[in-house]
Amino acid sequence: MTNQKKHPEPKRDPKNKPQLPSNRGKAILWFYALLALILIFSLFANYGSRTKEISWLEFDRKMLSQNDVEKIVVVNQTIAKIYIKEDRLSDPKYSDLQGFFFQSKSGPHYSIQLGSLERFENKLEEAQKDFPKEERIQITYTNQVNWINYVSWIIPMVLIIFVWMILLGRMGGKGGASSMFNFTKSTAKLTTRETKSKITFDDIAGLKEAKTEIMELVDFLKNPETYTRLGAKIPTGIMLVGPPGTGKTLLAKAVAGEAQVPFFFLSGSEFVEMFVGVGASRVRDLFKQAKAQAPSIIFIDEIDAVGRARNRANFFQSNDERENTLNQLLAELDGFGVNTGVIVLAATNRADILDKALLRPGRFDRHIYLELPDKQERIEIFKVHLRPIKKAKDIDVELLASMCPGFSGADIANICNEAALIAARQHKKLVHQSDFMKARDRIVGGLERKNRITSQKEKEIIAYHEAGHAVVSWYLKHVASLVKVSIIPRGKSLGSAWYLPEERQIVTKSQFIDQICASLGGRVAEEIVFEDISSGALDDLEKVTKQAYSMVAYFGLDEEIGPISFYDSTGKNEQLLVKPYSEDTAKKIDKEVRDLINSAYERTRDILVEHRDELEKLTRLLIKQEVVEKDELEDILGKRNNKNEKVASENL
């Protein structure tokens, strides 16, 4: 007996295994099956027992008088069903019955809606009074349950409930819960050691003081014994406050990347819902999850969405649901219950509108204020954002930082990205310094629109306007250094004068007045040259008016009004639509503002009249080449020894 070799069965590729339909796929199949069932039922329901509705007159003349009616059945005393004799159905006048599918020959064939059963009986008796007794049609009465109507209501309701359960099931699946009512659960995103953020404190430039306090929090979580042995307690909450783009959310991401504890992240608006009690329920669920995984960190971004002051603007609107959510948040932060091991980080750029109970120690023990970066911090931020960029050797980071004072970290990141896009658009292999300068101009002034000016006359007016700004600012001591003048339209402006102002925390009265004069230079130049004025100075006049009112009413720089400030840091006066001063004081403020602007206007006129030749030379050069740089300005106006500062623009 010979041994036969058994061939091994071919291995099956696990990728080729027949895939069974998932729960979602089964739900979709059931949905289509139910939909098909409804269509089939509707087809039989609508056509299987359908009769043609007719009037009494048609019934009397066409059927009853011709002795074509076999019987009449009144159903539920509301409808009379007419049965036609079978041998009369072939008559052409009944050809309309052939249009109905599944129409039975035995009937009923027609129906009459009865307004009054007694009236129908009387009319039928009157119509048959001349008929032989044996040929008269008798009425049969019956009561029927119309299951079609009931089913036609039940099936759509079942379908709606079925679809609603599918939708809620999908919503529940995203949160990881199987309940169809899980929209009351917290929507916070959980970051663990395995899924922690890739951003660390090394990716954050500047913000030294803020980083120190935040890093202390992370160190507290890593090494609590260092602090607890001295009797220190972990802070309950830390509030990050600062202008947009200063790195509040970035700091939170760094904490998520550095901390070795669970990190919950969500936005303040996620607590606000249309359903009553959902916001408070989500707050409870969030802290319940955080306490279960303590020690842990909760980060609430844009907390002002839910933490607004409760006693503000009550006359105009009320949102009890938002207040209930805030009350629950206050209770969770520092309530009667124990909240051990949960640290709350929050960020906002509108700390002035937050509820005082939310900001007190015990809830948010630390308030970290993030300011716009100074020059050294901007250099560090540029170095961070320049890491992934293929840059040329001519990049001067210090010059870039000095040309962008007042820029936030987000602005600097945008400049770096915009410079790379400009270089890629020109098919360059490296990003050069000129690309960064173009990116800065693009962000500050907007996109170039060289085809916007349609006439030579408009171009001449704009050239004189910008030259007026340049000449006046050049000869004023306290105005920032001018670096470029352009009459190329950018964004909404038709021209611009680019300055490099110094970084300062306070502004003196003489500096205010010089800035007002420089802003009026364009309007005055138009008046001197053309003996007419245009609408192009709108932005300048708006800026001048606001500066003058700030000097008089806020900073106390006017001699007549005196050292009095009507500035309201709480914002209550704006909401109550009242002024914090009398009508007499308001008239004095208006007069002083008008006198201040008029005196600056005359001073500006004197400067331009004195330097009319320089104004004409600069205007002709602008018309010729559209952009005048600093070297060319010095050739026309002479040397000017001023400190270099930030790029800003005087928009026309």
C-alpha cells in the first residue's frame, strides 16, 4: 500500500475573510427593508381598495336612473359605497374604473361622502318613488374599522423612532457610551500618557514668567512630596489671561504634553446646550471623571462662554441655563464636597466680564497674565517657528523681530508660514529675507491690488496724501521713524506710510499731539495743493478723534477738564447706556477735543507750507515708482536720528 501525500490546504488570507455586517450596517439594512415595506403597503392600500368619489347628482343621473346600481352600503354613517351590477361594467360610461389597479369587479366601485345620513335617505327615496317596488335599492348599514388609516399613522411613527434611535446611537458611539441619552455626558477630550500632546515647554518661546508658574504646577504633580512636606497645598485652579494669540492654549497643550497625569480638554461653549440642565450635568460628569482618575488636570478654553458675571445686563436678557451651569461649576471648583487631586486650567481674553465668584482664591488661586512679547521674546518665537522652514543664509532674525513689535506669537507664526508660501509661489528652493518682508507687508497692510486705482487724478491725490503724512512725521520729534511710503493699494487702503515705532508702555502728551499732527498730514496736504479735500482721510480722522477724546476724557491730559478720568474699566456704563458725566461737562469735553484737533491741524499746515518743496519732490517720486524706501526718503528729506521701532501703517 503506497502512502499518498496529502496536499496541504491553501492558507486563507485573513484579509479576505468574509466580512459580516456591522451593527451600523445591520441598522441600515433594516432601515431599507422597512422603507420597502412601507412602499409596498402604500401601493396596496392606495390602489387595492380604492373607489372613485362622486357627487349625488352624478350618481342619480348616471347610475340610479339607469338602474345600474346593485346595492348601496353605508359605512360608519359617513360614506356610501356604490356597487354597480357586473353586467353593466362593460358600458363605456364606466371606462374610468379601468384606470384603477387591482380594482375588483364585485366592487365597491364608487363612493359618496355623506354630510347627513337622513338627508341622503330622503333624497334616495325621492329619486326612486317612480320605480317598481322590486327594483328599488335598499340601503345596508355596517360599521368597519379602517385598519389602513391606523397603520398609515403607526408605520411613519415607527420609522421616525427607528431613525431617531440610529442618530442617537451614533451620537452615543462618539462619546463611548451606549445610552441614547448620553448628550448629558461630558464632551471633554481625554489625553493620557499614551495619547499625550507632542508639544512641550521647549516649543514655547518667551513667556518666561508664565512658563515658570505652569512648570511649577507640573512639578507639583510629579514630585508632590517636595511641597507637601512644607505644608503647601496644590493650587485648585489657574486662570490664563491675555490678548488673542499670546499662547494661552499653547501653554495648556504643553502642560498636557509634560504632565504624567490624565488631561481633560474642552471649550466653555460645550457646556451650553438648548436642553435644560444639560450644561450642569456635563459639569458634574466632567469632574466625576476627573476625580476618578485623580490626580488629573482639566483645561477649559474660552471660559467666558459660561463664566460671565451673573448680575450683568439683566434688564436686556436672561439665560438661566447658563447661570445654572456656572453655579454648578462654582460648586465643583470649591464646594462642600472634596475635590482632591483635580487641577483646573482656564483661558480667556475677556477676564473683565467673568463672575467675581469664579475668580476668587480657592477656585482660581493663580491668575497668569500673558502680554504681547517684547523684542527678545519675539526673537525666540521666530527661532521656534523657523525650525521647519528651509531658510536662506540672509535671514536676519533680530531685524525681523525689531520690525514686528506688537505682534503676538500667532502673528509671528503666520508671518513665517506666509513667507514660505510666497517663496513656494515663486518656485524658490529657500525662503529669503525679502519673502519675510513681503509676508509682513501682506499681513499688516493686506493683499496688493495694483489695478484698483482707475484714474491718474486719483493716483495724484493719493500720492500727495501719503507724501503729506511722510513729510509731517519726518519733521516731528515724537513720531516714529518712517521706513517706507507706498501708493499701491493694499486691502481696503489706497496707500500707506510705514513706520517703525518704539516699544513703550506710556505715552506723553507731546507724543499724543505729534501723532495727531502726523495723522492729519494727508488731509492738510490735499487742502494745500488742490484747495479741496476728499473722503480719503476717513481712517485718519477716526483715529485722530479717538486719540483726542482719550486724551481729554480718559487720560486727564487737558488743562481745562483737569486730571479727571471718565474711563470705566468695568464696562457697566456702556451697558446702561448712560454717561458718567453731566451735559455741561460733555459740552466742555467736545469743545476741548475740537480745539485740540484744530490747533494740531494748524500746526500741521505750518510744517507742510514750510517744506512744500520736499512735498512736491516726494510726490513726483511716488507717482513715478509707487514705492519709496527709507534711503530715498533721506535723499529728499535729509537724515533723521530717531530710534527704530515697529512697523505700522497710516491707511488712506
